[in-house]
Amino acid sequence: MKKENCLVLSCFHRFVREIVIYSGFTPQTGLLTGKMGICLLLYHYSRYFQDKEIEQYVEYLFDESMKGFKLTKSMSFSGGITGIAWGVHYLVSNGFIQADDIDEVLEVFDEKLWNDTFECKVHDLDMMELGWYIQARMTTTKQMDQWTKRAEIWMDKISRIFDDPKSAIFDDHKILPILFCYEYWKSNRILTDQTEMLLSRIQQIFKTKGKDEQGENNHRLLFSYVSKNPLFDSIDIHDCENPAFTDMIVYFAYRLFWNHSQIPLQYETALLNSIANKKLTNDLINIANPQIMGLQNNFTGFTWAMMQWIEQNQIR
């Protein structure tokens, strides 16, 4: 085995052991901020390494996440109900959790999300992130007519957000779920008129923001996706060539949504350099805190990044 692979595996298993120790004490239940994200990591680990003990543990952790869901009031994607629902859909649709009917499994989430959507209880930016769940559900549901109607209602609400001059629609990668919905709907010829209208608005935003160097620095994940998307060929936007550690963590967290793609060289290089940095890895272990674990947390996010690299390169 190559020395590089041995180093990655040694570091990775060390971090996973720490996550197993700490994760039971994590109070957050969210996808990017707590137990649900840890569940995704450990389900991948247990399947890839055929580890039955981790499989049993992550089943317990998943049950704990579902208990936490019932107490969660936030609708956000990173730490609230939308992200937890997306995580459950991911686990079921990828065969980590067995279910005969995915619509039946997700019914409780669907009702909660859509009741609050209709009653306008969802913050504008949380509303935009609801697109991640809508796009995911439309790829697996047997109730396509119902979900097409829901998508149309969501699109109407998004259009109103775009019409509001006070809305901070360019913040925190909130445009990404809209772009993913657009690509899926365009390929399946769904809601064509509405999506084309929204795309033209998003392109106009990038023509303005893309010229702002500070804008590119603050939204590297979004620009990384857009720079490789032919929909934006006419706009001068550059990918991040030398991502910082935190940029790398965010990229690998959101790579969940396009994990079929090859890891870009600059992010692979950043990951391998970080693994080789003993001071960095020791510091991450020493400051690990169960109160703030999640896929966007440096400690867990770093482990998740290693998991993705190991799966892509098929090393054991």
C-alpha cells in the first residue's frame, strides 16, 4: 500500500474512534451541525469497512436523532427539520436504512414542512434551502403530481423573495438549492417557465456579484459550483484555487449534493496536506467538543472529507 494511503487511513480511523466516543453526547440533531450528519458519516463507514459494531452504534444514534427531531423547532437546513428530513431521505434512498415505501417513511417530515410552508412560518432563507429537500423527494416519490404542485408553490414563494429588495438572497449559499432544482426540473421538463425566469434572475445576480472580489472570497462554495456549470459560461467567475482549511470543510459538507463528481484537485490537495500536518490533526483531536459536532464542524467535517476521499480512491 502506498505511504500516502496508509497515512490517510491511520488518521481517518483515529478520528472515527473519537467521533464514536463523543457523538453520544452531542445535543444537536441537525444534518450539518449534529447527530444526523454524524449518522451519514458512520453509515458510510460501517458499510465501506463492513464494521458491524459501528453499524449497531449508528442505528442507536439515528434513533436518538429521531427523538431530537420531535423537539426541533428550527426549519433550517443546517440544524433544523429540513436538513434532518433530507438526511433521512438520503439514508433510505441509498439503502443504509431499509424501507418498503419511502413516501410512507417521510410522511411525517412532509406534513411538518409543508404545513409550515403554507402558513408562512418559514424564514426566507430557510425557504430557499427547502429546495434541497424538494429536489431530493422528486427523484424518489411515487406521488409526482403532488410534489410537482408543491414545487410550484415553493417556486412562487422563491420568486417573491427575489422581488424583495431587502432579501439577502446571496448569503450563505442559499442560491445553490435553486440551481440544483433548476437542473433537475430542466432535464425532466418540469415547471419550465418558472425555472427559466428564476435562472435569468440568478444569472443577473452573478453578473453583479461575480465582479466583486470580496464576493468571490465570501462565497467560494457557490462560485466553485457555478464556475463548472455551463449555465454560467457567459459570466467571469473563477473557482477557488487554494482553498483554506475551513473552505475545504464546507466544500466536502456540501458535496453531499453532487457526490457523483470527482473531487477537484485543489480540494484533494488541501485535504492531503492537512492530513500530513501532524500539528493540525493533533490540535483538532485535542479541541474536539461534543457540543459542536457536525459535518460543518472542523473535526467531524475533516473526518467526512477523508471518508469521501477513501471511497473515491477505494483504499482499505
